[in-house]
Amino acid sequence: MARHNPTPPRPKGASQSRTQWRDQLESWQAHHSTCAIESLIRLTRSPLQSLLTWLVVAIATALPATLYVALQNVQSLGYNWQDSSQISVFINRQAAGQAIEKWRVELANQPGIEQVVYISPDQALAEFREYSGLGEVLNDLEENPLPPVLLVQPDASASQGEVLEQLLQELNAHALSEEAKLDMMWVKRLQQLIDLASRGVFFLAALLVLGLLLVIGNTIRLAIENRRDEIVVVKLVGGTDAYVRRPFLYTGLWYGLGGGVIALILLALGLTWLSVPVAKLASLYHSEFRLQGLNFYTSIQLVLLAGLVGLAGAWLAVGRHLRAIKPE
């Protein structure tokens, strides 16, 4: 005779508790969804007021974002220039051509040097005449004032630090050299200015965030006052502060997200407007530099940050003014 092992029945209390918890979770999710949708619909019912608030949030968000993008472009441009460690060696005008060529070959075969290019005085004068626009003035010169030049390009192993300084000293000490020049101090100054500007952008962003908190907080305060009677009725029938607070929090969130999206649009329009003249200016310097905007992930972060600021402003306003509304 086969044995039968009946499964022990589950306690009714645990099953009811689990069901009750699931119902509460579904009710909580439904209320959040309803509050989010209704708060957005309420904003669309007063489009002018909502648009003005979104524009204020967008401008306050776009200002530091624009400065951030400008700093990123200047910094990338500075890094490109900083990577160029080319040394210009001005040669004595009395040096013989064979001696210059012999030194060029020796430098090209020297470890740590990637390339050595010789520029004769005639080549230098022709290049200067082409790009300076002073052709008629140069035609009046009795003799070419430009010396021969060797452009020495160190490789990656000798383009930084003490190795580069030692190479510069060796080039200066050579008998054919009048001066070897590597002017990187302006790049270092540019980097210091960028660091200073970064601190300024952070400080400005902090001030604008504070202003956004005040603007959104004041907007939410007005919305609370307009719905004061409704809040009193909800509290009379047992509504908690958290229940009453949710629609206003979603209102602040929508203000922030909408302003962040508009800020991205303004930033994109500004970059599009400036990209053509910047490209033309870069081409005059034989550069392929192009303005770069925010990437996808940074754009998402900007919108979410604006939404969090709107949510924080609404939280502060609701927490302060909601306690003052009590049923009599």
C-alpha cells in the first residue's frame, strides 16, 4: 500500500499578510502613477505659467552647461597643443648648407627624435608671405631676414619632462645653433586659467541651483495655496501628509525635467549657430578643431540633475507649508 504524504497547509495568517502587502504595494504604485499623470495634465492646463517656469529653469540650467561645454572645448584644444612638443632650432645664417644637412641627419638618427625637417630661408619667407598678407612689403626687402630653421619633433618617450629639457639644452649648445625654442609656458598658463574657470563654473552652478530651489519652491507654494481647501478636505478624511505631498513633488519634478530638456535644446541651437564660424576660424590656422557638445550620457545626466533640483525645491516648499495647513 503506497504511502501518502500530505503537504501541510500554510498558515492563513501568512497568506493574508502577503496578500495584504501586495495590495498595498499595488495601491501605492497606482497612486504614484495617478499623481504623476495628473500633475503633468494640471501643468498643461496653465501653459503660459508652466512655460515661463520651464524657461526660467532652462536658462538657469543652460548657463552653467554652456560654460562647461566651452571649458571642455578649450581644454581639449589646449591638450592638443600641449601634445605638440616640437622644437624650433634657429641656425646661424653663416652656416654652410652641407654642415646643416649633416647635423639634420645626425639628429634624425638620434634616439628619442621622431622627425627633423629643414626649412630654408627662402621657404620660410615664402610661407610668411603667403599667410601674413604682407607680400608687397616683403618685396621691398633688400635681403631675406629669416634664418634657416630645423624643426625637431621628439617621439613620445622624449616629449615630456627632464628628457625634453635635456634635448633642448643640447640643441642650444650646438655650434650651428643660435637658439632652440620651445615655448610651452603659455599652455601651462592656459591650463591654470581653465582650472580657475572650472571653479567659477562650479560656483555659478551652485548659485543657480539655489535660485532654482527658490523659484520652484515659490511656484509650489502658490500651488499649495490655490489648493488649500482641497488639502484640508483630504486631511479631514484621513489623508496623510505623504499622500497630500506626492502631487506637488511630481509637479516640481516635471518642472525640473521640462526645464532640463529645454536647456538641451537651447544649448544645441547655440552650438549649431557657432559651429560654422568656429570651423572657419580653425581652418585659417590649418586646424581640424570642431565644437563638441554634450554626449548622450552627459545630456541625460543634465536633465536628471535638473529634475532632482525641481524635486528638491518642491520637497522643501511642501514640507514647510503643508504643516501649516491643518483642519479646524
